[in-house]
Amino acid sequence: MTALVIGADYLGAIEQKMRSMGVTEIAHITGRNPGEVRKMNIPKAAAFVLVFTDYINHNMAKAIKSHAKAHSVPLIYAKRSWCAVERKLTGLGLR
């Protein structure tokens, strides 16, 4: 399963823990540069887009939401803590 993660400079242990839940490929966009969103491509195999809410601004969140909707990909918002991410992924059906 492929996931696109947006926000945060690095994923740290979250990447390994997501892999243990069945995510095999992770594409990451830091979200610091506003130009990244315009060039953003959601992978065709992406099962979901995970957005770290404490690392992006409102305009970027709006652009991400429209990209995900256009590609019919589920959008998940979470803070950058493993317990918040795990709760959202479990709600999506991963474990």
C-alpha cells in the first residue's frame, strides 16, 4: 500500500511504524515551500494522503484537499505524534 505524507521536515519513527501497519511505500512532501503543492503529484497507487496539521498553513491544506478530491483519494488529518496517526490509520482499517 502506498501513502502520501504531507508536512514535517522528517518523519522519524512514524515512517517505520506506518510500514509495520502495512504501508509499503511512503512519498513525503515537507510542505514548507508553497511551490511544492503546485507541483504535487499524488501517486496513482496511493491508498490515502496523511496531512500533519501542525506543519502546514490553511492555504496549503485547501490545495491538498482539492488535489485529493480530484484523485478520489481519502484524506487523513492528524498531528505529528504516533498515537494520533495510529488512531487515524486504525479508523481507516489498517492494523
